[in-house]
Amino acid sequence: MPAQNLARLAAVDPVATTLVPMPFKALFLSLALLFLAGCATKPAVSAGPDPSDPGARTSRAEYSSTLGRYTSQRPVAPAAWKKQNEQVAPAPKSGE
């Protein structure tokens, strides 16, 4: 395998030097190495128990209805707006 890689490098190097000028070769190489390092696989870090363990403890699954707290929002007759505004207005400060 290393011999094949060396043969490929020898074949590609003349083409690579014409495509990438010498000052940018180090930058190009470092970017390529960073890209390859990002593709490396790392073991996943999990915060909880191993999901593949059938004996692992889990939290209880509970049912909750999506319509449990439903309230009707049908249109109603208009009410006195001044009274409604006074009900939701903040309390006046003591100095005003």
C-alpha cells in the first residue's frame, strides 16, 4: 500500500505543482490535512446510559393528550373595550 501511495504521489506531484503555486502549497497542504482530520471518526460521547444495553434504566413514558387543555376559541360578541383595558392595565404608581 505505501508503494502505491508513493507512485501516485510521484505521478501527481508535477501536476500539483503546476496547479498550486509554491507559496500556496503549504496552505493547501494544511487545509487538506485539516479536512482529513475532520473526517476521522471519534467515539460518540453520550451523557446517559448505553442505548444498546437492553438492561439500561430509562425514564417512564407517559401519555398526554394533545387535546387535554383545549378551550374553544370561537368568536363571541364584542364587549366594552374600555372595561377590558382597565382590567389588564398596570396598577397606577403611588406618586402619580
